[in-house]
Amino acid sequence: MAGKRTFTMIKPDAVKAGHIGAILEMINGAGFRIVAMKMTHLSSQKAGEFYEVHKERPFYGELVDFMSSGAIVAAILEKDNAVEDFRTLIGATDPAKAAPGTIRALYAKNVGENAVHGSDSDDNAAIESAFHFAVTEMF
């Protein structure tokens, strides 16, 4: 059964470019309810922990450097079928391949600086949400 919550981060490239409001507007317009949200800055250590699953991949170091390069907006979103619906809203990792009107088609620069993160499964949504938010920060 599909879950009702997913996790997202607006990445440093989109924050720096001033796209937070537009991205949040798209999220709300797609029927998601924000149940937790904060702007924060990941240290290299925290970014490394978050992306530990990619540690053996050649892009890991670059990803950690990028994700710790500036502020991010972390959020937990709620909606029926949250993970799948949000991944449709954000579009393909490569903005050149993302469907028109998706967040990445509109706001991503390239595969590496792709504006937003979206959980890829219900299990990962729960893990990623708990990484960034205490139970008392979720509403």
C-alpha cells in the first residue's frame, strides 16, 4: 500500500537562485500538505551521512560537497500516494529529460544541480524524514 508521506529537500542551487516560493507553490498546488519544514545547512558530515547509500559511487564526494555548499529547505509532505505523486511532480533527475512543467524542468540546472530531492520509496521517505526531523517537529 502506498504511503501518505514523502520527504523532500529544496537543494542549494534552487535556494540560492530564489526558487523556494515557486517550488513550494507547485507542491501545494499539487495537493500536498506540508507537515514539517525548515531551512537549514547540512555540514559535510551530515550530507555524507544522508547520502551514505551512494558512498561507493564516483559522484559521492561531489554530491556531498554540493549538498553542504549552502542552505537547503527540508520538508515532509503528506498526500495519498505521496512518494509516486511527488516523483512525478519533480520530474526526471536530468532536467533535459524531465517532463515539461515539472519542478526539475523549470528550476534544475543539470543532473548534479537538480533543484530538489524526493524520496524514492515509502521506506526511504520514513528514514529521510527521521534524519531531518524530530517527532515533535511533524504536524
